[in-house]
Amino acid sequence: MLTLAVATLRLRWRSFAGMFVALALGSALVAALGQVLATTAGAPDRGPQRYPDVPVVVVGVDELSVPTWRGPETVPLAQSRGVPAALAARLPDAVADRVFPATLAAASDRTVGRPWSARPAAGQRLVAGRAPATDDEIVVSGGARPGERVQVVTAAGVRAYTVAGVSSPARESSVFFTDARAAKLSPRIDALLTWRPAAEVRAAVGADARVLVGAERSRLDPNRESDADARNNANTIAGIALGFAIFISIAVVAATFAFAVGQRHREIALLRAAGATPGQIRRMIYAEALVVATLAATVGSVAGPYAAPAFLDWLTARHMAPDWIDAVSDSTWPAYLAFATGLFVALLAVLTAAWRASRVRPVEALRESSMPARPMPLSRWLLGLGTLVTALVCMAVIAVDDPDSATNRKTYMPVLMLLIAAAALLAPAVVRPTAKLLTRPFERMGGAVGMLVAAAATSSARRTAALATPVLLTVALPAALLTASAMTDTAKAAAGARSMPADYLVVPDGTAGLDAELAARLRAVPGADVSTIVESSVYTLEGETVLIQRPAEGLPSVPDDAIVTEADWGYDVGDTVRLWLADGTETRLRVLRFLPAGAATAAYVSPRNAGAGLPSRALVDVRPGSDPEAVEAALRRAAAGHRATVVSKADRVAAAATGRAGASRLGLLMVLGILLTYTTIALVNTLVMGAPDRAGERRTMRLLGADRGQVLRYALAESLVAVGVGVILAAAVTGTALSGLWVALLRVAGPVPLDVSWTVVGAVVGACVLIATVLPALLERSSPIASDSASAP
Amino acid sequence: MPSVPVVELSEVTRRFATGVTALTGVSVAFDTGSFTAVMGPSGSGKSTLLQCAAGLDRPTSGRVTLAGQELTALGERRLTLLRRERIGFVFQSFNLMPALTAEQNVALPLRLAGRRPRRSEVRASLAAVGLADRAGHRPGELSGGQQQRVAIARALLTAPAVVFADEPTGALDRNSGEQVLRLLRDMVDQRRQTVVMVTHDAHAAAYADRVLFLTDGRIDGQIVAPTAEAIMIHMARLEAAAC
């Protein structure tokens, strides 16, 4: 059977070309994305950023440890308590580093304040001027010259300082104060930097603080969380794209192979008549698939890793991948995995086609028709209807029961794709009426060609469907997914605006928070009700075993002994909750009330319980009876010079709606790109593989007297009708899907505008039309008018 | 020498799902070493008769016995094994696998059975039909008549119990058709091969030892040692009666 398989492949290589491309692409994608995953998951963390040159760093206790029956449960603390002063006394020659908020009012970069003696640890040298001599002098790393007098915003407020010198810039640029002024601005010692041997330091410190050496010093880097996020994002995006690549490869290869086997129907029947058992037929099909797959997978898994650097660069440019990784991993497992996946995909995809081929009855070698008669076998009906019902039920459940989840990409994307997949599966059933509808005007008006096209499109539903289905997918996928993404972004922004009904927000602009002086000035604005929000965390012990950190905000209206929790924490109003605050203090708070749905945090506590952080924003409501414009003007005056911005509700909605750089949207674009590549392959492949069938018809037409122009017009019109049917079906599916989403979003955010990206849709439809017309014209050019006997397929 | 029936149909009826009854209670036997032609107006069921006799189709009722085996009792796999060894086919068109050369096509049934026939034997079969020089050509490079002859070479090599031919000369010109019929006749005379041929061409049927006539799914007479004229007269009578 292998000889037979190879002989068939040699003769009919055009039929297998599409499968080859799909498999090679799939393997290449697996190899490239696998390489990206290997790089981002396996690369070591960045070296310590804050203290690269200090060998031993002592920090305060930064973990919360709670004894449970399973042993001590430990989690990192949200807010560190700092090094106790008594401990600092035990290490007299250690440098006390204090890191606190300090920015220049007139500049726009993010800086922190530090004492001058921490300068060597921060890796910054004096470039101009001199060290600060008095407490009113500072050294900056940019934005001013020595001798200038500048306004500096710290936690307490704004004060004027004289610039004594300029230091070299660093990743975490600092404003250096004298040690004394730094101690006054921020009494808490954040770290003790020492150059003594680690063992000696550990002996002196004991258990009151942590001693960090080597890679442990990274714990203090401010970028740790964003680094971890970047790594996670890259892993997630690569992983999702990988999954989709494999899935769509299977689908395209299965469809292509089924088509090819259908075309060889008669040949297979002849083999059966000559004495091939069903098992031998199946093995022959597997052999064909394996030969093609081996070649394709080899090509793909060798070429794929070369694309990995480009992928990584693309992700890094959008801040979705760790940017300190400069060398792509040289591990070889992605290539091997890609090869194995290629073979596995091919075999899986070919399963149904092989089974159906083995069921061909030998008597069909005597029949004239070249394709089995039924365009919609029972299995396709079942699968299509099942998918449709599942999608519709999911949409209904989301709309009725849980509309909030409609704004989450991970929820609605699969439902939309299920709906589109159902439409693709059921397409052959609706192709005939749609084609009839589309061609009715041409039947009368188009002359001979019009009549032929109308008849062909409606009678050979299978052929029209074979072309219309890839077009349906190519148009519906971007139209539905991109529009849905835009709709949910708008809805999320509007919902966010609804759940925070403050008229104005005051937010910091590049500083760690709003300073105390600013908060007082805001409160002094007449006609404004101001609440400042401090972001913090609380820890609860769930089920007596697990410590969970929950985001909490400090709200002035909450008393010191109370807490406002989410309803699903499991407590009733009035119950007492045992919890730990952000700095690890254990306390018990009374549940005051529950949070409303859609709140951005998990609990409200009093500002004192929220800890030492600066307010991250201020909510300002205009008191009834006051003039909103006057209040806004007063707010802006109060915020001037404090590195803060006043944002109105309208500004917020507009900003949120245009913020499109999220990891999930990038993942969506990548997946869309992969899907569209495959549907294009399917489209081109269907046209190429269907050409021999159409060649017979066109031969007949020319023998009957149609000239070359008429035959060409017929070919083009036939393709255009199929594309038109595909576009109509795509519009129907997209309309259904988006209406469902619109209904669900109605309850969350009110009516959301249907913002279809017509440019993208137009471009995609145009591309389909172009392929569907140019390709048959090219193929038509190359076929001769005379033909040999009917045995040359 | 007593003649032994190699294929026997007994009260075979074939009713299709569309309601059409192609054969009604047909009982006929084909003896070893005989050349039988089956004729009839179109729609008479002659192709269906051939398909049932060859095991390509299953009768609705009745029994078919071939080379001592009851075909109607066999499963698909055993039927396939039987087809490899004991049944040969020559169709009107599409006889050969387009991807294989002539000699690969000739050897195909034996290869499917897991045996490798010797190159010399394959060449000899091709030579017997006059195509030894075209052994390495694919069907796309052969004319219709040449393809039929390759199919006959395949039957020669396999030496089956019966060769079933369905309109073997239908698509051929007179000369090629004569060549094919000559070969079939030689197979019967020289190798005691049994041949059952369905045809509508009286001239082709004249090569046979016996001609069976079929009308509306029933046997309607036969002529032994036929001549072309006798056949044509009988056919004309049948067709007149059918109107």
C-alpha cells in the first residue's frame, strides 16, 4: 500500500499541496511559539536592579506567618514595616537607605527620594555640582541645573529646594536629600546596606530582620511585579496561540483531505473491486497522510525556530514580553514537539476521511459521478446542530444569568467562535436557498452566462458550499471578534463610570500618590465633597488553612473598627472578621455592610487600617447647589504644582474606551491572524483542488460554442456567487452573535454602539473577491481546449 | 466432460430503495470454460445481474454461488478476499488506477493479496495482449482500447474463476473492439477461462457461446451458438414487444 500511496502522491501532488502548506505552517507555528515559550518561561529573572553593587542587604520582616493546623502559612506582606531602629544601631557602619516618594513638580518623570549616602548603592555618580550640604539642598538626576530653585513634591506636600548637583540617571532615578532631611521625610528605614561578610551580619541581626544576598536582593526591586506580569503575558499569549494553531490545523487538514478523498471516490471503488479490503484502503490513506506530514513537519519544525526572535520582538515592543531577555533559548524540544505535533495532527485529521474511504462500495467504480451525492452527511448535521445549540444556550445563559461576564474576553470569545463554527458546519444546508436568492436577478438579465451561473450555483450546492464556507469564516471571524472587542471595551468603560459615581477624579501624575498638602487643599475647595482612597490589602484565613490577600481601600467614611466586605466572603452584617492588615498587624473588624456589585476592590477599611501608603486617588462630588464649573476650576487650581491631574467623568470614559493595549486584546489579534491565515489557505486550496471538476464543464461549454470571454465570465461569476453567499451568511452569523452580546451588555452598561470596523471587513471581503476571481482566471488560462479520454482525472 | 457451473444464481431478486425492481426471480448458471453474453434493452437489469453475480451488489432475496462459495453469506472482508483471487473485471471505462503504470496495474490484485508476481510473468501477460512495449506507461498515456487490454492482461495473470465484463467494447472503435473480443475468446478457448459479458452490441455478443436475453428483470430466452443476425432479430422482437 505504501507504493500505491507514493504513486498517488506523485501523480496528484496538487491535491496534497494545500494539506502540505497547512501542516508545514502548523509545525512552524508550534516550533516558533514553543521556542518563545521556552525563552520566556526558562529565562532567569533579571539581576537585582536596586542594589546590584551592595553585597549584603538587611530588610525588615516582609512576610506574614500565621500558624495553622497544617503548619505555618506564609505570604509576602503588602507593606513592609521597615528595619527597627534598634537593629540599625547594631550595625553602625551600615548605610540606612530610605526610599520615599519625591518628585520635581515641574518635571514629568518618576523619581524616588533617597538619602545622599545611599548614592553608591543606587549606582549613580555625581556628574555636575556637588553633594547637598544643607538640608534644603538636593541632587537631582535631570530636569534642573545646579543653583536652580525647584519645587519638590513629597508625601507631606510641596517645598522649595536648591539644586546642589546633578547625578547620572539610572533605572530608578533618585532625588538625593541629606541624610538628616531624608530621615525626617521618611523615618522608616527601608534597608540597611552593608559591605561586611554575610555571616557576621546574620549573627548581629538574629531573627529580627532578613539578610539578603545574591539573587535574593531582587525581592526589593520595584519592577518585580511588572516583570512577572510581562513573563505571564508572554506565556499566556504564546500558549493560547499555540493551542489555536494546532486546533485550526486539524480542522483545515481534515477538510482538505476529506475533499481530496471525495474526488478520488471512483479510484477507491476500483481498488476495492480489485480486491483491497477496507483495512487496506484505510492504511493507504494513513500512509499518504504520513508521507505528506513527514515532509511538511520536517520543513516546519526546522524553519519555525527562525521566526521565534521576530515573535519575541513583536511582543516586547508591545510590552507583553520580558524585555531583559535578549537571547532566544537554544533548546531543541520545540522543534521535536513541532515535528511530533505535525504527524499527530495529520493522523487525527485524516481519521474521518480514511474511515469514509474504507466504506466506499466497489460497485461505485461503475458509476459515472465523481463525487458522493450528499453534501450534508448525518455526522455533519449532528455536529453542526449540536454546536449551534451549545452556542445559543451559552449566549442565553450569559444574557440572563451573568451579564457581567459578557465583558470578559475569555467568556464571549469562545461563544462567538462556537457560533461561527456552527454556521460553517451547517453552511451547505442553507447554501442552496441563499444562492437562489442571490442569482434570481441574473437568471433573466444575464443572458446565457447568467442562466448557467444561476443553475450551477443552485444545483451543485456542495461545490458552492465548499467555496462559501472559507469565505464565511474569513469574513465573520474578524468582523464579529473585533466588533465584539470594541463593544466590550466601551461597555467596561461605561460600567466603570457607572459604578464609581464621582463627578471628578484627582489622580497622581507620575508620583506614588496624592500628598497630604494636596488632600487638605482639595478638601478646602468650597462646594466639593472629597474622599481620598488609599489602596491597601487585608489578609484573611480561609478554611483555617489558607491565607488569602485581598485588595482593600481606605475610605474615610469607614470607622476604625469596621470593614465593608464583598457579599461572598461568607459573613453577615454585624459579624466579626479576624484578619491581618497590610503590614501584618492582626486585628478583628466588624462587618458594616456589603460592597455593591461591580466595585473595583474587595473591601473598604478605615484610612488608618489601610496603612502608610499615599492616597492613589481622590473622588470629588459636587455638592448640590454648587456651580460645577467653579468647583472644577477650584480643583484644578488646588492640584497645580502637586503633580496631580483632575479628570472629569467624560474624560474617564473616553480614555478607557481608547485604551486598547491589553494582553488579552493582543492575544485576540494573534489568534485572529492565525485563523485568517488558515482560512485563506483553505480558500485557495478549495479553488485549486476544485479546478479539475470545473474544467470538464468548461470544456463542454467551449465545444458547444462559447467563446473564451464567455467562459471566463462564467468562471468569475460562479466564484463571485459563492463569495457572495459566504458574505451573506457571514453577515447573518455576525449579526446574530453581536445582537446576543448587545442584549447581554444592555444590563451591564446600557445600550452600547455597534461599532463595526468597516475598513477591516471591507479589506477582508475585497481580499476574498480578489482571490476568488484571480485564481480561477489563472487556472483557466493554463488548461487546453482539447482533451484525452475520460480516464485522465 | 460434464460441465460444472462456476457461477449459479438461484431465484435472485433485486429491489432498490427507490422502488425499482431490477431483477425478479432470476435463476441462471454459468458453466466453467463458457463464454456467455447477457443482452437486453436498456433498463432490463443486465448490469444489475452482473453486479449480483460478481458479488458487487447484494440481492434482496435469493442465492448466488461462485466457485463453490455462497456469496450472499459472506461478509465484506471475505468477499474482498474472494474478489482478489477468483473474480476478474473488465469495465467499459475506468479500469485502471491512474497513478500506476500498466505493469503495476496488472500485478495489483496479487500485490493486494500480499504476493509478488515475478516480473517475467507480468511481462508475459502484457505480451499476450500485445502491449509488452507499454509496460511502463500510465493509463493517461494509453488509448481506451489499450486500457481495456491491460485490464484483460490483469485478468490473465490472476487467472480467476470468472471474468465479468461490463460493456467492454462500448467506448471503443471497431478495430480495438475486435481486438478485445478476440482476446476474450482466446482466454476461453485456450485457458478454459469462464467469461460473462454484458453488452448491447449484437456483433460483440456473437463471439459468445451462448446469449441470454433479459427483459424487465426476467430471463427471456437464449440463443446457443449465436450469429449476429439471429441476435439482432431476437433483440428487435424483444424491443417491439416492450413498447
